Amino acid sequence: MSEVAAAEAHNGDAMTSTSLLHGLTPRDSILALHKLLFRRSLQAHFGADHTFDWCIALLKTLAAEDHAGFTAHYNAMAAQVRALTATYPRPSIDHPPPAMISMDMLVGAIPWISPLFDRCLLQFLLTGGAVPDPLRQKTKANVLALAFVLSGGPGEREDTAIRICAPCPSTRVAAEHWIMRAYLWRMAEGSHYALGPTDDLRTFSLHTYTDLSGRKRNIYFDTTASFGREEADFLDFLHRDK
């Protein structure tokens, strides 16, 4: 069964109003959770059906308000994932993590890696992942603080630009900062602005910073597929089985 078909079959199953992700349907919430926790290599190892059922079981502990069961369920799988990925390159600016969530739009947390990620994920699901939009604070709007890294690294040139997929512009821009804060040793942060379109119609988000030696550096993020259409790009990714 495809990932999308499996989500449709479980549409709303084990989901409560507190476990839906902000702005997403029940089906898309399940797809987002599955993609957040299980990158393609993990799905291939454990089996996509197994990892999908594991996510549904996790949501059932949440619906039952069994927070101890939620943590136990997560940690049992985390031990298996860490054993499997022990030889993988550790997340870095060269190898950005495949997915991140944030509780405050300032720092990102990485599945299976960040300390106490089970607690972050529990709170994330309890609040629907909704965080105040830093670009629309006066309206008290919320955004979904979830982002996927689809390609790229280290981002020092356009041809190594990092591509981030997020549900809205605010989260995409915030996720660029999450990566920089986690993996760049900086003396100071500089300007941030949009570039393009280039001759080949690509667009970029460019961040400048000063490294610890005092050298001015650039980090490029590829926004060709998402600039101005973040929500559509995000949904396209959720619905893509490959």
C-alpha cells in the first residue's frame, strides 16, 4: 500500500483534535508525521507499512492521554533507529537533517537525534505544532513549525544550496535559521535577502554571516520550487510517495 493510500485508509483514525497538525487535514497530518520520523532509508529498512502502523500506534497513545506509553513507544523505536544510523554521517551543514520541528521558531529539534525529542514531539502534537507567526505577530496568527530538508549542503554556493520544504514562508525562513544556528560557528549574523530569478529561472534565499575567523561568508537556500508557493510545495511533498 502506498503512503498516501495508507493515510487515506487511516483518515482520522486515532486522531483527536489535539493531535491534528495545524492547518492540515487528518490524512495530511498522518503523512507529515510519518515523513517527519521516517526518511526513505528508514522506511526501506523497517518497511513502510510497519513504520506507518508504528505512527498510528503512537497517535493512539496520545489519544488515550497515555504520555508514558507515548515516550516508551518512541524510545523503543529510537533505540533501533540509532543502532541503524550509527554509521550514517552525523547531521551537519554538509549533511543537513532530513526534518525538524520547533517549539519556538528559534531552534529546531531533530527526530531520533535531539535530546529528549520524545518530549518535544509530544508537546508538538498536543499543540498541533502551532507556533505564533513571527511575521504576523499583531494578528496573533499561528504557523505549523515543521520543515523538511529535501536536498543540498553545505550551501556555500548556488550549486550546493539547501532546499527546505515548509508549509509557509515564515516556517521556511525560520528553518533556514534553525540550520544555521545548529551547524555554523558564527561570530555574527549578517543580512538575509532573496535572489533571482537567475538566467535559468532559479531563486535563492541568501544569508550572510561572519565566521569565527572574521571572514564574511554566504549560505544559499534554493527556493526555486517554493518561493511564493510554499504551501503548495509542502502539500506536493506530503502527497509524493517517492
